[in-house]
Amino acid sequence: MLRAMIRRTLLSVLILFLVAIFVFLATEVLPGDALDVYLSEDDVAVMTEEDIEEMRHDLGLDIPAPIRFFTWLSGAVVGDFGVTIVDQIPIGNIIFHPLLNSLQLGAIITLITMPVAFAIGATAGYWRGQRTDAVVSTTTIIGYSIPDFVIGTVLIIIFAVWIPLFPAVITAYNKAHPMELLAVSLLPAITVIIGHVAHLSRLLRAGFIETMNSDFVERARLSGVPERRVVWRHVLPASVIPTLNAMALYMAGVLSGLIVVEKVFGYPGLGIELIEAVDTREVHVVQAIAFLGAVLVVVMNLLADFAIIALDPRVRSHVSER
Amino acid sequence: MLVNGKSLGAILTHSPGTTVGVILVSLHLLNALFAPLLIPYGETQLVGQPMLEPGHANFLLGTDVIGRDFLSRLMMGGRTSITVAMVGVLGAVLIGTFFAVSAAYIGGFYDDVIMRIVDTKLSIPGILFVALFVVGFGRSVTVLTIVIGLSYFPGAVRTIRSQAMTQVPLAYVKAARLRGESTLSVIFRELTPNVVEVVVVEFAIRTSSAILIVSALSFLGLGISPPTPDWGLMVSEGVNQIYQAPWLILFPAVFISTLVVGLNFASDGLANALGLDAARGLHGG
Amino acid sequence: MPLLEVKDLRIAYQNPSTGEQMLAVDGVSFKVEPGETLGIVGESGCGKSTLARALMAYCRPGGVIVGGEVLFDGNNILEFTDEQIRELRGRRMAMVPQDPLTSLTYHMKVGPQIDEILKIHQQLGAHAARLSTLKLFEGTNLPTPEKSYGRYPHENSGGQRQRVVIAGALACQPDLLILDEPTTALDTTTEMQVLKLVKELRDRMGTALIYITHDLTLTDYICENVLVMREGKVVERGKATEIFSAPQTDYGKMLVAAIPRVDAAFPEPAPAIDKQEASTATLLLNVENLSYRYAQRWSIDALFNPQQEELAVDNVSFELRRGETLGLVGESGSGKSTIANIVVGLMAPTSGEVAFDGASINMIDKFRSAELRRRIQIIFQDPLSSLNPRRRIESILTRPLKIFFGMSGAAARDRAVELLEDMELSADLLKRFPRQLSGGQQQRVAIARAFTAKPDLILCDEVTSALDVSVQAHVLELLKGIQNKTGAASLFISHDLGVVKQVADDTVVLQKGHIVDAGTTRSVFGDPTHTYTKLLLAAASRREDYADLSTAAPTTAGALRGR
């Protein structure tokens, strides 16, 4: 069991290393270095070759790419992502509070999404093919088909414009108190939750139905085990296990969703920072945020792997298959 | 056309939801195809007073913030994102099929390398992935299409590979190998025809997801740039007028939502009719 | 009053896409007296398992009981409330399912799964339930009850799992025990142990027994009365011994006649001329000191998880002459399929020498010449999966013709039709897809495909095991026919001793990768010298002295412990 967990952890580290290479390649090598990306055509037109070379030297971009990569990576591991191009502010300082704010919102969303999706998925799966199931299926398809930004904006129109219960735009700052942010998190959270509950509940429904049709459920029923016990003791653990990895991947979706709702509601999180950084072409900030996002996804996936190892005795003894 | 012994007609009218989906998608596709012939005004032309209300004598749905005909913009507003999504996903699924099937058949180190690349991409949340490319390569329709292709490639490889893995150990593949078929021949002639259903469903499901992503990107200002009309962009342009002219948001919202709802109903029906599980193909990203 | 009475029971399945109903069980009636043993026999798809579940008022999703009654103790249980029927299940009537591995909940240890039944029906506390379960495990001859109790299902062997499931079914000493093909997932020797156990338990507890199987010899061994089912209907019923010795209906006769039996007479010796030719015939395949160890595939996973595999084939030698048939017999895991894979080139031997027509063929297929690949052909176990589902039969048969002989168009088509005719199939099949054919037809197409190459050696890997008994014999006959016609030699691999006895000139018996017995089929079967061979023969002919043999042969205990 321990060996399986170590193995999974090492694989995750490998994946993160590959992510780092990819992030670096996509921004600093393939399109040219960070300065090429940063400077617009107008900038280049008014600057001399020497100016650009000097800037490149100041930013340390004249060092060969592989060395720069390892310098960047060794910094990134301890949370040092370098400085911004325009005014040399440490990137860690810029993104620290937005990161916490985003994590807080993301945690709220995840904590609500999981149990709700679970209840809906199991209910629909248990009464498969019946009215409840049909209603759930139709609603969930609609739920994940409507874009987050549409749900968010429509919620604003309804609950801020037509019925003025909430402010249309959140005015909290980066360093706002967590409780203050919590108070304005309701609409953004609902916006993301709708789509993700819809997605996850469909996944869980499929897992639940598959388990309900398995031989061991039939044996339990034919042994006179009460239905309630069949569902709770035999079916539920078995239907969750195969969906855990997929659930972890959905957290990647929550992150994407967060970026959108932060923009819609003006929530002071990483999404706002990201869009600003793309607009001002601050390559290093985008790199840092993308890398942190991947770290989060990989960690979630690793936790899912651990949960599977803990829950599924078959995986514990045959770690080789995947 | 017969798939699994079912006619295309039977598949498309599998359930009421599927029928509704197929009708919605058809209407949207017809509109996207013929909109240039139907629109009353040029979609980027300034033709009237700004922010005229819907129901105006000359402008059925009024005008936008700077006085362009809103109906014309709405009708044209899906073309770019639909094209970007379809071309990107089609490329991803077609190339992905080759890599998926060959990885499943050849296995070993080759398979490992492909799957680790897939894992790497799946670890980077969708919008962050696009943001990396947009900041590096700038925003244009070409970059966007390629990025969409790259975004959906790994997921497609994963789903199609797992289907191919169910086929590889079967005796017909061994039989082909033993009579001396080349590796490419086994991949294309023997295996690929047996993963076609999954490929079709992958394409359908991922296209709708790609349309969502493209419009979200446009909303964020990372996707299609003005003055090209795009529903996601139109919603974000309308946000500042949310008190005075909420319809500037609501109309594009309805257009984009009906398209994606239709696509998802249709692909769910398609997956059901082919005996596949649509929920399995919906891995985030 | 009978314990169980079934009156005109009809069960239908609804096709989910077309909505039309198909009767799986069509007007079945019978009675079971207390303590009686009834066998229900039929081929796959005859509705016997659906019937078995309906006896406990249970249908799988999509199935509906559309008519009839199931009277248990005189009460129609089909009219019971959910709660009433639940009270009955596991307490008064119990079921032993087909596959014990999938039938036990994989994320629970096996002991608590039996405790659960005792807690529910006998209101036992945790400790009392555990003690009862351990006692039940002892009663079903589990070697180490305490250990098994704390294991997960997959950690027990196949035989152990089936004993656990039987213990669960017997937990509340039911009046009626239904066994649904309980041994199909087991090896012959393990199967025999489980059967013996069932018989003992029946005698000890006086439980009425319904035994569902496709194998008539099993009912003969274990049952007093038998029902023969076909297409949802009972076509024959009576005393087990009578049906077995003198079946009344054509279907019954056909079923009995088709059984490949080890205790049947040897087939007619081949004409003397042939025989002489055979003995002087040249050596075709010579296998010397062949060993095979599963090498671990290189992968990132493997780096973290190194494994040591034991030898799958260990120092095996045999030879096969032109035109002759050599039977390779053994249970699953005996290495017989590995040998076939090496000969055909899917694997390369770890050590040893395989020579074909005097030349070494130690290499895998991609290093073999096209000519060599043509001369050795293989027929696989599962006919459906050996034919590409997306290719028409015409393409399946003409493709090898094109590859091996460069034939195409009408010539290839004519040749394909010819081969189909050899297999007694009509040319109409050319336009069909494999799924549109029956299992027997599919296997005949697979045989035809192997013979498109005009091979000198044909490997038959369990070619009849996936087929129903009634078609097995015919397929074997056609195979022998085309083999004689073309003069191909055959390496015939099977776990079924009866089949091998019918077709093989020589036989090699394998156990865990070793040869334990070899010689002419007549000597191996007629006068077995090795204990393991005796054991296999006894198990295959359902002889009672089986158990004595198994205790007398401690060296084979490993094989008996299961798969």
C-alpha cells in the first residue's frame, strides 16, 4: 500500500516536471523569449537594438533557455516565480492574496458540489429510466450546456438589476478579509456549482447504474439483504471508486470556471490577475498562474489515487494495472 | 447509413430530447451557413442610433452600443466560434484517433510517452492552457483554432485509446498480425473501424464543449477580437449597459445556450443510440 | 405438498431500442418435493438462468414475469410484498451464482459478507455471526477458515471463493438451494471437489436442490430428476439416469450423443494404409526443451513495480509428424496456450528449440518469412472475437488469399465459396457480418480462414470450448474432414479430455508448464500411469474415486487449490 502511494507520488512529480517544461516552452521558447512576447511592434519600432539587448540582459534573458528553465523551476518549487517585466515586482507578492481568495471560493464550490452531485446522481441512477431520472437527465444536460458567464450575468440581471439584493460588481480588494469575501461569494459560487453539479451527477449516475447491475448486488439481494443496506454498504462505495479520478479532473474544470466568474463578478482572485497579465503580456505571471493551476490539479488527482488505494482492495494488491 | 444496425434517422429521433437537440442544431447550422445572405445590414456597419430598443421599425432587435444592427450581429455571431470549435476538434479527434489506436496497439515505451503527454495536458486547466498560448502567440483565429485542437487532443486520445485497448487483445487482431499485415494496416484496416462510434461521439461531445470554451474566451477577451461579432464577446460588451439595456446580454445568451443545449442533447442521444456512455467522454479540460 | 411448484411461468425481456418483447421462459411448469434434487439442463440462451432467478421472484433489469405462478410452500411468491420476499431469500431459499468472483462485493472482506446474512435473518450479534461463519467455512472444507474470513474476494482462489459463496447460501439452512452453473468458472479438478461438496451437503442437510447447468453429465452425477430446456420451453423431463441413457426426444438424443465423453470407446482406428503412412511420415514439428517466462514489458509502471514470474512453460519436448494430430491437454495455467503462441510466433521462447520442417522457428512472426507464416495457421477459442466485426465474411476470407497467394477478384471469391462449402456453409454468408452468424457458423468461418493458407500445421486452441455441445461435434467433424482432405497436421489444445480422445493420435498432458504424461492417445487414456492423468480422467468422467486420487497425490495439491 505504501509502495503504491510512493509510486503514484513519484508519477505526479514527473507530470509536474513535464508541465513545467511545457509551460516554459509554450511561452518563452517557441514564440521567442519573454521580452519578444512582451514588446509590441510599436515598442520595437521606437527602441534601438542596444536598448532591447540591455533590457534583455537586465531581465537575464540572454542566458541560454535550458539554464533559465532550471533557474525558473528551482525558484518555482519554493514559490519564487521571478519578477514582472514592467516594474520588477516579485510575482509571488502579486499573486499571493488572489491565490488565497480563489482557493477560498474554489473550496466553497467543491464542498457544495460533491455532496449535491452525489445525491442527485445516486437518486437518478437508482430510479433509472423512471420519471425522476428523466427529469434529472434533461435538467443536467441543460445545466452544463449553459456557459458560466451566461449563468453569472443572468444571475446579476435578476438579483442585482431587477431585484436589487446583491451588488452587480464586487468591490472587495485583494487583501479583503476572508469573511468579507465569503459574504459576496454566494452568486459566483452558485454560478460555477450549477454547471459542475450537472456534470458530476451524470458521471456518478453512470457509475451507480453500472454498479447496480453487477453480480454482487444481485447476490446480496438474493440473500435477503435489505435494499437500503444494499445501496449504502455494497453499491455506494463501489460506484464512487471508479469516478474518483474523473472527479479530480473536474476540479480542473472548477478552476476554469473560477476564472470566468471572477471576471463576471469582479471577485479579486487569480482569474482577474490572469486576464490582466495576458492583456499586459506579463509572461511570467501567466506562467506562474498556469503552473499553480496544474499543481492543484495534480494534487487533487493524487488525493483521488490515494483514496482509491485506500478504498479498493484490488488496486492495493495489483498496483501495476491502470 | 447504418450504424450498429440502426439507421441514421432512428438514431437522430432516438428520444424526444434527441429530436429537440437535432432541430436546434440544424436551425443554428442553417443560420450560420446562410446568415450572410439573410442579414438586413452589414454586421460591422454603423447603421443607426446607439442602443435602440428591440421592436424598432428599421431594426427588429434594436441596435448595439455604437449603433450596429443587433439582429445582424446576432445572426453572424456564431459563425466564428462554431468554425473554430469544429475545425479544431475535428483535427484533434482525427489525429488523436491515429495516436490513440497506435498507442494501444504498439504499447510499451511509445504508449507511455503518449500517455504521459496526455496526462501533462490534462493537468493544466483549460482556460489557463489557452492563456499560455494567447500570451505567447497573440490572439488570432488561427492561433485559437490550433489551441482548441491542442486542448482537445489529449482527452480524445485517452477516450479512444481505452476503446482501442478493448480491441487489441482480441483474436482478430492477432490473426491479422500473423498473416503478415503491416502495423499501419492493422491500425487502419483492423482497429480503426472498430473505434468509429467512439470517435463520432467524441467529436460531437467535444465540439459542444469547445464552443463553450471559445465563447468563454471571447467573453474574457482572450478569444475572438472585435469587431467580429461573437456571442461571448457581445455578452461582455453588454455588461456595461446591464441596467439600461439588459437585452444586449440576454439575446446572445439565448443564442449560445440554445446551440450548446441542442448539441449536447443530440450527442447524448447519439451516444445512447450507439450504446456508449456520454458521461464517460465528458472529462473536463 | 411440494416444496416448490411452478405453473406455466412466462418471462419476457424487452428490447430497449425496439420495445418489442421476447419470451425467454415460455410456459414452464414443474414441481420440487422437499429434499429432491432437480437438474435443469440446456444450452446457452435457453432461459435456464432467467428461470432460476424467477424462482426467487427476481428478474434482471429489462425482464418481466408476464404470467404464471411460483408456489413456495403453497404460496404464490410472485404476489408477495417486497418485504415478504426479502424474508424468504437467503433464509428459506438461497442461490449459488455462476461466477463467485464477481458475485462477492469486491470492496468487502468475504467473512463479513456472510456475517451480514446471518445478522439479517437470524438476528445474530457481531461475535456470534463471526463464529457461525467460521463454522460454515469449515463445513464447506475451506482449508484455513480464519484466514479466508479476513481476505478480500480476489485474494482467495476460485475454488475457495465458490466455497465461500456456498457457505453463504447455506448460512440459514434453506429448504431450497438453487445452483446456477456454479462450477463453470472453475477447473475440472476443482469443479469435481465442489460437486462432491454439494452432494455431501445435500445428503447431510436434506435440502432440496435445483442444479442449473449446460452439462448433462453433471446432472447425471448429482440429480435425481432432470428437465431439459430449449428456447424457453421444457422439451424433456424424467429421471436423470433415464434421460442420460435413453433420451426420448430428438433434441435429448442429440444432446446426449454430442457429449464428448472420456469413458466412450476410442474412435474407429484409421484405415491401415493411412496408419502405415503415418508411422513412416516425416517429422513436421519438433519441440525440444522449450521454456517460457513472461518477460516484463518495459514501462514506467514497471520501474516502480518489478515482478518475478515463474516459468509458464518448463522444459517441454514433443514431436508431431506430418498429417497427424497431437493433443495438448491441461487445465488453465498449464502452459498449453503459451506453447501454441510460441509455435505460431506470437511469442518467442525463453530457451529451448522449436523446429518446423527441420528449420528453427524460434523467432516471433515479424522475423518469419511469409511462406513460414502461411504454413502454420491458428484457430482461436472465441470465434466471434477472432473475426473482425467490421468486415464482411467475404473480406475475411479473401484477404489472406490476397496476402498469401496474391489472389483477388473472382478467383479469390470462388476459392472462398469453395472453402465455405467444405465447411457446409452457403455462399450467401459472404455478404454477412460475423455478428449475424451463429457461434458454430462463426467458428466454421474461422476454420475456413485458417485453411485459405493451405497450411501444413494447424493449431487449434480450445476451438470448441466456446461452443454449445450440440454444435461442438459437428464443428469437430468438419475440422477433421478438411484436415484429412488437405493433409495438414494439427496441434490440438484443449482442457476437454473427451474431445482430445476423439481427435488426437498422440496426447501430451501438461500440468503447470511441465509434461506429466505423454504417448499415444490410446495408451495415455486407456492405461494412465501418472496420478495427475488419472485424476483428470476421473474428474472428467465424474468418478467417485476422484477424491481418493487427489489425497493420494500430494504433488498435485497445488493445481487443485484452484486457478
